[in-house]
Amino acid sequence: MGLGLVKNVDRVEEARETLLSLVKKLKDSCLLLESYDDGRVRMHELVRDVAIWIASRDQHALSRAYGDELTEWPDRDFLKKCSAISLNYCKIPKLPEVPWVCPELRFFKLVNHDNDDSLEITGDYFEGMNELKVVDVTGLRIPSLPPSLQSLTILQTLCLDQCVLGDIALVGQLTNLKILSLIHSQVKELPKQIGQLTCLQLLDLTGCSELVLISPGVISSLTRLEDLRMGINSFKQWEGEGFIDGRRNASIIELKHLSQLTALEIHIPDANILPANLFSDKLERQRQR
């Protein structure tokens, strides 16, 4: 959804069904293989290499995979034309200190190799990447988000998975964001600024075991939310209906404001706080424990 590759698909459930259909076609054509893990697929190395070669030639994409070592960065002329950068568990000495100028870049993915604590994103890193629609960063320690992130005014998808996160209030300025994923990240608070993401359709907080505070009103402000994922090892400090004065955390009743919600996975330790008729008829998939 973030890149708009599938035309005329605006809803999360539609995008999911379309993706599953495309994956099936690729499997039937032997371009993708079954994986040992549910929900994943594999690609033969030869197919992968050809795909990378075509992307590098036609789309000016930079892609490195597990085990590759990136000893030097491409020249600035290549970066000016580059539309996608994917650094997936490859060995990187460090990211450039001088911001790249990538006016065509729409997709940026970085997976930290061996969870190297020395790898960091500088404050001005995204300054020359104003066309970015997807930022996917995994396994980094980010005490504070880089200020240049707020310059990404058309960003659709932000994934900060398996990261150690400090203050994430700056995310609230990305008002065109549709997907926010913090899967298995160490984050303690979802601040009130997240409530400004009124275009958000999918919020994934799966495995955020340290998340103990969601500012009151944040969840209820996300009125376009279609898919909310928390699971059993995430936020569980829900407060009950009717407790308003002095409330410091999210109330379970806030879910009632999410009229577009079609998929929900949450953990509620105390079933007594569940009000009647909490969920709308649109809810197609739910898991609550």
C-alpha cells in the first residue's frame, strides 16, 4: 500500500487479499517457493539475482542481501536517480555522514546486521529524500528520531521494527502516514502526538512488551484505523469505561470510536472492563485474550 503498486486498492483487507493472490501466481510460476515458516515465502538465489539486476538497471535500485558486504557507497549520480534502497542484513561499516541527495527515492529499507550498536542514522539523514513513501528500519538503537524525518511529508509507511526507541513524538508530524509498525520494539510510551495520524489505517504494536503507556485519546483519534495489532505480549494496561478524571492511560472504550476497524488483536487481562457492544459489525477478524 505504501508505494501504491496496486491500483484502486485503498483498504487494508483488500490489499491483503490482492497480495495473497499475487503471491499464489508467483508460486504457481515457480518464481516464489514455499517457506518453512507460516506466512513467509522463499526465492531461489538465481531468481533473486535476476530480479536485483533488472531493478538495478531499470529502476536504479540499490539492493544488498544477507552476507553481502558493502565496502563503498554508489556515486552521487547513481543516487540522484535511485528509486529504491534495500540493505537487508548486509555488512555496512557505517552510514554516510553527509546526507545523500536522492530526489527520486521512494523506498528505503535497512536491516541492521548482527545488531551492530555503532550503526546509527544521523539527524539530517533524510533531508535529500523528500519523495520517500516507505521507510523500513529494523534492529537499530534510536534514542531520538532524526529531525529530518519530519521533512518526509508524503511518507505512507513507517516501520521501526525490533528497534530500541526513545521519544517517538515526532512521528505525529507525519500526517499522511497510513501504516505504522513497531513490531517487537522496545518502546515505553505511545505519546499523544500519535493521535495526529488521522490517515493511519494499520497500527502494529505486536511484541512491544515494554509498552505501558498509551496517552488517553490517542486510539480514539485514529478514526480511519482498519487494523490494530497488539497481541498478548504488548500493551495490556487498558482502563475501564467510566474512569475519566485522572485517567493516564488508554481506555478500552476508545475502540468504539474506530468505526472502520475490520481486524483486531489485543490482550485484555480483565474481562470485566469490556463494555457491551464494543465492536462494530465491520469487524471481520479479531483475537482478544
